[in-house]
Amino acid sequence: MGIIPIISLVVFITSLSGYLLLTSRGRFLLKSLVTKIQSQDWRFRYSKPNYLRSKFSRTITIAAIITATVIAGNTVSAQVSASPQVSLKSVSIPEPSNLGDFVKDKRAAIKLGKALFWDMQVGSDGKTSCASCHFHAGADNRSKNQINPGLLRINADGTANPDTIFNVGGLPNYQLKPGDFPFHKLSNPNDPTTLVSDRNDITSSQGVFNTEFVDVIPGSAEDKVTNEPDPVFNVGGINVRHVQGRNTPTVINAAFNFRNFWDGRAQNIFNGVNPFGLRDPNASVVKAESPNKLEFVKISLNNSSLASQALGPPLSSTELSANGRTFQEIGDKFGRTNKGKKLPRKLGKKLFTLRPLGEQVVHPQDSVLGEDSRWPKPGLKNRTYDQLIQDAFKSEWWKSNRLIQVDAQGQRTFVKKPDRSLETDEYTLMEYNFSLFFGLAIQLYESTLIANDTPYDRFLEGNTTALTQQQQRGKGLFEGKGGCIGCHTGLELTSASVSSVTQNGRIRRAPFPPQSPEDTGFFNIGVRPPTDDPSLGGNDGLQGNGQGNPLSEARLAQLGKFQVLLGETPPILAPPLNSSEAVIADGAFKAPGLRNVELTAPYFHNGGQATLEQLVDFYNRGGDFGLLPPLNLSPEEKQELVAFLKGLTDERVRYNRAPFDHPQLFVPNGHPGDSTHVTDDGTGKATDSFLEIPAVGSNGGSPRPNFLN
């Protein structure tokens, strides 16, 4: 080799090294490279493709790890003199690009959203709200009547096979105990072969009783319903509250997620009607070109998975609603069905006649609602929900002299006046579009719930004492030996974030053989077998008999439906996507962000781990079903990792300080009695117990106990 090529090579290597070591982008790429190489080596050794590995591949991987490790070591020394990393405070909160087409006053919309989020009158029973499952660090710390036996279980062929046997506690209304956890018990938590017991139950959140919607009662917080026998959630034939099929994730920092819900069904595109975005070709709202001229329009707001998510629970017959209710009836209070498909209309009708937060005290120093508080009386003063909507949204979405009539077949007609009187199948424009207002207002409120002032964030900003020495060593484990950063990437600490999907594409190839396509931010880490809960491997249910299109976007691309259902050209993969190759989707769940994880037990989608120590034990042994590499952490390293995770807590969240302050809330908390006996309230339902969550203002209050503490 001549002198010129050698000089050129030296210059190139020097320039590349400088880029990798001295620029934040370079360090990010380098860290990603190291992580991917380590992940690839783990998969060579421990995953199913391990049967196909060759000595050559393993040798190349090890050589690459050694090389990358040397460079990474230099990176550490280079960072000492480099400028501080940015924290989560530097990350913009995703927002729809066309929000101004709908919202005229953002502050007013946030006020509306906070009222709706905490208002117990939203539920069919007049007692449950969005906040009923998200009142503790944005999650749920209740521990009585919180077990689902595994109703999402399927057979290997995908057909439903719900498990109705309660393995934990034996029956509903059980009071959980620390000794019940973890649900997958080992005599040696470091050795996955020492199995003692395995239970597929889920710790989740209790919702409503099993009822059938009849109608709203104007002026009443409680809908008219009929009680239906519940074959699963009953004690001695007396119905108890239904419990959801997945553990409740926190809403704090959820604004950064590209998609929401564990299975990603809440789409990034908001259609104004339901969680499914462009997947639902029939979703439309009504716009007033003038007060006397209405038209059906399809809308599309990007960066709005929180709005999509908000429209799920209010119509769920297990979370907030009697079966068969619609949004217009919540706004009448929720609606009527169209061949079994719920139409979002009546929640508006109900709420417009009720005082916002009419059964809950609002603190006079509430950071959003304080100026409207009736303290010490409940509710807001001089405010109705229709007034709040008028303050927040442009008039073309709520102001009209015409009505929208829906007949028994679901046909919709614009009429000048009601046939007889304002019945539940005739809606004002404001009632009909209530789902639009509800979704966007909740999204804008939840987008204020950003925890970005943790010791970790302050450390990234240059405060070298914000993390203790033990926490700093834990941070090194998180980013290195622990491999946590493989899924919890970026400043948001999740690869399911908008910024991660923007950078990496909605689908990508896994960084380990055989490099199967996967949805960005969704992983199967072996918490449970995929047949316990298919999650991303399921479908959206938008076709008859609960069928529909795959939730997995990689599978949509294989079917040629990506652009039509998601509104984008599918990412170009290398090698190109093959329509017959296996996709990583079954049993894959969205990677959650980790801030405030100290406060949000129990953990994972099944709520099967009760403490951070159990969480770390899970990862250290390589998970429970052989899909992860063992970490071989020492007891001291485990404690360092736990200490780092506690350094992700924003004290404003712990003490409910603004923006995490809130109105008073009464949360259903199981039923008097136990799992063998409950008291009938006279209607076939068990008598409720309620836990009061006191109202707090912007200065916060005393912290509430964590799960099982």
C-alpha cells in the first residue's frame, strides 16, 4: 500500500473517531452500535436462532464487541470534557400539526380535559372515571379485587380460550399480599430451572359491574342499566366489579408514545371517533360549514395516540361503561349500537346536564381548575361542559341549528327539528362530536403530565451530584452489562416514542439472526407465553365476529395494507420484506418509559412482579421463558441497578405537586368481605368500598403508599 492511501486511511479513521467520540450524534450511534452488537451476541448464544449459529458468526461478533468496547471506553473519557447531555426537558412534546383547525384556546381545552379525566360522572355507574385507574403516579396501586384470571388467553391457532380460574386467591375480591408475588415463583430467583409455581393471572384494575346499557337519565350521573349475571366476576352468585385483562400503565409521559395501550391499538392518527385512526374507514365527525349546513367529514390528527387511547375506556363494558353505550350518550350521557358496533354519541348528552366534577371537591389552588373551584362545595362554579367545550373548540365543530338523527339501522340524517322530542337517537352537533372533544381535551391535559425533573435528568444536565455514586454505577449497568438501553432508548427511555419511530421507522429488522421484521418499540421478552396474551399479535376487531386487520404494522406491510390503513408508505427494509417470513409480533408489548417506575408497581403487562428487586431478578436470570440472556449480576450490582431506577423518580409526582395535582376522587376499592363472602346491595351487585383520594392544590400533599406498602 502506498503512502497516499495510508495517509488517507489515517485521516479517515481519525475523522470517524472524532465524530464518534466528540459529537452527541456520534456517541448516540456508537452506543447504539455497541448495544446492537451485544444484543446480537446474546441472541447467538441464547435465543432460538442459536441453533443456526456458526463458529464464524460467533467469532466475528466477539471481535466486533472487543473493537466496539475499546472505542466505547475512549468515549467515556471523551465525555468528561464534552458538554453535558440534554435531559427530557429538551424533548418537544408531540402535538398534532393541524391542532389549530379544531382547538381555539389550548388552555381552555386543558381545563376541559382535566375535568373530564377526573370526573366520576363519566362512568355509567356515576362512580368511575379515567382517573379511577390512573390516580397513583398515573397508574393504580389498589390491591383488593384486582385479579383477572387470564381472559385474554388463546389457543395456538388463535381462537379464544379464556382462563376463568383464579389461581391467585382462588376467587374474585381477594386481598393481594406480598407473598403472592412474583406470580412465576422460583426457589432460586437467579436460576430459571428452580420452578416452584407458575400462575397466569393478571394484576390489573377493577372497572364496572356487568350491566347492559338502557339509556341516560338527564340530570343523573348514573345511567339506566340492567344488571347481567357475571359468570366470572362473582362471589357466591353476587356480581363484583370486573377486572381488566392487562396491568394499568401510567399516563405520565405517555404523551411521548407513538402508539398507546400495551398492544399499540391506539393509533398515532386520531380519527375523532375511536382508537383506530385510519384503520376505520367509516369513522367520521360532523362539521358545520354554517349553522344551517352540516356535512360528514373524515379527520386526521397526527401525533395523537393519547386522543385515540382516551376513546377506548369510556365505551369499554369492563372499564367505564355499561355494555352498548356510546359517546353521544355520555354527552346524552354515552349511545346506541349499529349492528353490535358502538357509536360514540351519548356521553355528551349526559354530561351537558351535570355540573362538572359535581360529586368531587376541587382544591382552590388547583393549578388548572382552581379559579373555577366551589371549595368547600363540590364541582366547578358557573361552568357547564357545553360552556367548557365552547371555550376550547372552534364553533364549526359544535354550533348548529340542525340535529343529527340516527335511526334503528344506524342511518344518519340531518334534520331541522326533532320528530317528537330530543330523544337519545337525535343529537345536537355538540353531542354528536363529543368524542372529538373528549379525545383531544384528554390528550392536551395528559400532555401536561410530563415528569422531566428527576435526579437522572438533572445529572444529564451536568449536575454530577444529582445521582449518588451507587446510582451512577447503576446507570452504567443500565447502559452496559444490563442491556436495558436496548429497549429503553433515548431521553424518553423507550424505543416506542415518537422520536424513536421517526428515527428508526415504524418497522425494522431485529438486530439478531434471522433479522425478522418487528414493530419499532414492541418486544416479546418472555414475561408469559404468547398464548396467554397475543397483544401485538392480535387484530383490531374492526370486522365482524371480533376479527380485523393485524395490530402488527409489520404484518400489515406483508399484506400490502400498510399505506391504506396507516396513511404512509411502508419503510424500506434491508433485505426487502418477504410476505411469507416470520414476524416478531405474538406476545410483543410496547416498551414503557421508566420515569417514576419506583411508584408504579406492580410491573409488566401482567402485573406479576411487585418490587423493583423482583423486576431486576427477572432480567438477571434471562426472563422466565428463555427469551433473554442471563446477566450474571452480583448482589451488589442488582442493588446498584435498583438504586438507579429510583433515581428516575420526579418528586413532584411523589408529592402530587403541579402539574400532578388533582381533584378529590372516590375510587372503588373492592367490596366489604373477602373472596368467599360479599354483601348484596339489593340489585345482585356487591356493596362497594371506596378509597378517598383527597383534593390537592399546586403545592401538593403527603405521598400515598405504593402498591402493597
